Amino acid sequence: FAVLSLTAGLGEREKRALRHNRLLYCALHGCAYCEAQAAPDGSRAPAWAKLGLLRAALGTFDWALWADADAPFVDFGKDVRSRVMAEVEGADRSLAVAVWDTQAAGAAAGQGRVTPSLGAAAQAASAGDLARTGLNTGVMVARRCPWVQQALSEAYADHDPSQPDDWPWEQAAMWRLARRNASAWEGHVIELRGERRAAMGLQAFAMAPSARARPPHAEAPLAVHFAGMKNKWKKAAALGTKAAAAAAWRHRDRLWWTESV
């Protein structure tokens, strides 16, 4: 099992904070940490790199957790393998991603603010809606299988060089993938939405109320995502450092200290 992140664009202080945050979690749970310091393709936004990096990791590891650099881990006691991975494997699926019900997605599917599935919403939505209908790839879990490898390759290739700033980049490509073959998407992907997302606690957004006061049935999230926020790298580094320090003290009896942790 591997944890992956990309540090392109971060300052040295933020890189050190992220690395410490990730290595501490991996030390506690017996995971490998894979860090890419530069995007393989400089002609497109760095966010695209996660698709290729995740695919490459799954060539070596059976499971991989991708977490954006602005999504520091905060719950170091949460073992992703025993929660999200167990649900993915139990449902015979291959990928777990967060999906927020939004007005655009709900309207496209004729369901108000609630969509039956990403694939169904993608088929109903116009091309302009696809980029803004709730999929978030900031924190996701994948297991090695032919469908995941093909899906990641197909989404990565779905890039128009004449539109380098086609926000939201890889998320729009994943939406288009769901639109092209909704049945395959629904057969391989677990969408963490609503109560299921809260129960799994994979990520919360720093700007959302759930990141400050979660409902009683929700667990603390593994990661808090600072996507879209001003000074997000500094905020992520500060929270990640604080959470890691608290976790290191709380779990001190379980840790084998090295210079890198």
C-alpha cells in the first residue's frame, strides 16, 4: 500500500512539513510514501500528474492512496486499509472518490440537489456542466486492476494542448470518462457522497462547515483539504505540522524513530 503526493510549486518549508506529515502516517500504518517533486509534463497544469503517478504506483503496489499536497493528514489513527479499502474490495470495486451533490449535477439528472450517480449525471449533463458537478480527486483510493489502469490512462490522454488552463483539469477528464461509459464507471467506482462520505471520513474541505463541526455520525476526516483557499500551502503546512506533532506524542509508543520521521 502506497501514499502518493506531488510537491511541485511548494516552498521548501511546505515540502518539509508535508513530507513529515506523510511519513509519520506511513510509519504508523506500515505504508510506503511516494513523493513526486515535479510534474512529468510541464505543458499542462500539475494537477494532471496525479493520474499518471497513480497509474505508475499501481504498477508496483496493489493499493494506492492519492492525497493532494494541500490536504494534510489530521487523523493519524485512521487506517485507510481497514475502512475505505475494505469497502472498495467488499463491493468488488476498484476506485473510491468523493462526490458532492451540487445544483448543476442535480439539475442535469432532474433530481434537485441529489444525483443518483456520477455516471448518470455525467450522461445527462452538458459538456459545460461536467467540470463543476461535484467530483473531487484531491484524496482518492485505488487498487490495481486493468480497468483502473485503463481509466487513468484514458483520462490523462483526454487533454487538449490548446487549452492548458482548462480548469478543473483532470477532474473534468474523469467526468468525461464517466460520461462515455456510465455503466463501467458505476461498476468499478465507489462514490463517497453524503452520509457514506461522512462515515468513511476520507477528506473534508477546510472551507466547509464539516471541516469545523462534523455531524454526530461522521468520523474525523483523514485529511482536511484546503482546495481553492488563499495561502492554501501555508495553511496546509501549519495544520499538517500541528496534527503530526500531536500524533507523534499520542502514538509515541508505536513509533520507531528515524531521521526521516
